[in-house]
Amino acid sequence: MTSDDIWDVVVVGAGPAGSSAALSALHERPDARVLLLDRSDFPRDKSCGDGVAPHVFDVLRSLGADETVRELQLHHRAVETLELSMGAQGVTRRMRRPALVVPRAQFDARLVDAAVGAGGILRRHRVRTVDTSPGGVLIDGTIRARVVVAADGAHSGVRRSIGLVLPPRMALGLRAYAPTPRSRAGRQVIRFGQDRQPSYAWAFDRGDGWSNVGYGEVLSDRLSTPSRALMVQRVEDLLPGSTSAAHSWLGHHLPLSSARWHQPAGRILLAGDAAGLINPLSGEGIYYAVATGACAGRVAALSATSPPEGQPADPGTAHREGVRRLLRGNLVSTAIAGRLVSKPLVLSAGLRASAADQKVFDDLVELALGPGRLTPRILRGLIRHGRQ
């Protein structure tokens, strides 16, 4: 491989994880040769709840994408109110930092545009083979890279090429768009199921008369995998009236993260869903995608040159250490919390604690949407209100 026929960084998958990786690599080294590969043209739809937490914009700003953040915030209304309920019990509070609800067709396209504007090259290409060697990575026999970022989703072919399988816990989600009733305007609404746990239906107001609505549940050996018809019915049961005018139903698998996260040594770095990083408490994945994409892009850019002093020579090792520094406490906390909410008594205690104390509510939102941890305040609230 010579300098004339090799890319410094090839990113497979141009969603939030991949675009963030490209932005990060080019922010670290503006002269880097960065290639983005995706099997689809943009804009393209993607099944998701469309909620974008403020932590996502913090990461994007750190990568120099300030203009993209400003445009998204200008054209999409901030949602400040979050409503959580299970049966007759619930809590409605204002979030400490508002979120945006941005359809993924628009959000992903804006991030791709930012990555291309920073100097990345975007090609439509479906990756079929990945071969590694001590000197680099060969994709489909023709595309050569010093480092590859695998950001190609839950069913990542790049991840499989290095012998990794999906995390053992998976969830299944189904999304649609439906008119926003007046009672749910300006809100993100989550209603937990009671007979199939853990599960919830959601309705996130986009601010344009439409909401992203859907249903998701953690798959288990106890219950059969829910059919599409059952999931649509669950949306209607938990959010009456949401399905009659709904359209664009689209399903997806979510590989739920665990307390332990693994990144092999080598020149292939995992990010986002391809890394098995979906918050098991909430099903949120965009923050993990942009955060781990940013980590991967930085490591890839540095590793494509002679390693600077203090930078490990192996990209995989460097990326693993970086992600663990960022998320270790969060992954342990969300793994514990994700198991706890499968117990209705614990979930009820959490709702009561959040209704009684704004700070408990804030801590739980931070844990569910960003890099938060199980705080002593959350634990005290669960114990206190679990006795009621």
C-alpha cells in the first residue's frame, strides 16, 4: 500500500456514528483522507424515536459542527416537557435541558453534509468483504485504508468480519408518524407496558403537527418475539388514537449495551449500534453513536500517521481505552438500571421518586439520555418510595 492509493480513514456507514467519526478525524487532522461509505443515498429514512438529547449537540460542537447545530436548533422546536407513566401512575416535568425531535432523514443528512463540508468524501457503496493485514485494511478488494471505523448499524458486516457477535440482550422497536393531539403537544411522552416488561410506547412531538410514535420491548426467552400487528396494537393500547392516521411504520433491532464493552485490538474500530451500544434503560442510541464515533475518528486520524508520544500504536487498544474512560460508569449504571426497570415495583418507585423530587427526575433523565450514572439521590429515592 502506497500513500497514493490508500485512505487514512474509511468509515463504513454514514449515520450519526459514521458522520461523527469523519467529522472527528478531520477536526483532528484537516488534511486526512477520509472516505465515507454507505449503501444508501441521503436523505434516507431510519427507524428511530427521533429524540436528540442535548448531549449530542455538545459532542457535535466539540467537532467544529457549530453551524449544523445552529441550523438544527433553528428549524426544530425544543421539547422541554417529558411525561412518564405506567397505568394511572406518572410524572410530568420540565427537563433541565430541552431535547429536539428531528426525523432521522433530516438529522442524518445534515451530519453527512457537515462531514463532506469538512473534507470527507461520500460514496454509495455496499461493503461485502473486509480483510485486515498488519499494514492496513482492504475493503471489497479495491478500497484500502489505514484504519476503518465500523459504523454500519446493528447488523454490522464489518463487525462480523472480525468475529464479533451481537450483545446477548436485544430489543425490538417499531416506529411511525402520526398527527399530534393537543394533549401531547410540546411533549415527549413515554408510557410503560405492564404485562410485557420491559416495554414502552412513545409519542415525541416534532413541533410541526406530527409526532414520532412507536413501541419497543426487550426480547426475552419468556415471551415470543412480538409480531408487527401486536406492536401496532400495543401503541394503540398505551396511546389511544395514535394508529388510525399513522404512516411510515418501520421496525428495527436494538443491541442493548452491557456493563462490559469490548473493542478488539487492530485497525477496525467500532462505533454506535455496530459497537452494541444502545442504552438498555431507555433504548436511546444517538448519544452513544456520536460520542463513540467521535472517539473512533480521533483515534483513527492519529493512528493513520506515526503514533505521537503517549498515543498507543494499536488503534483498537486506544479506542477501547478512550470509550471506557468516557462511558465505563455509565455502562455499569445503565446495565443495572435496565434490569431494575423490568420489575414493576422498582419502576413504580422510580416514577414516585421523580414526581416527588425534580433532582431525582433530572438524574434519571441524564442516565437515560446521556452519560449519567446511578446517583446516590436516585438510589435513596428508589429505596424510600419503594416502601410505599
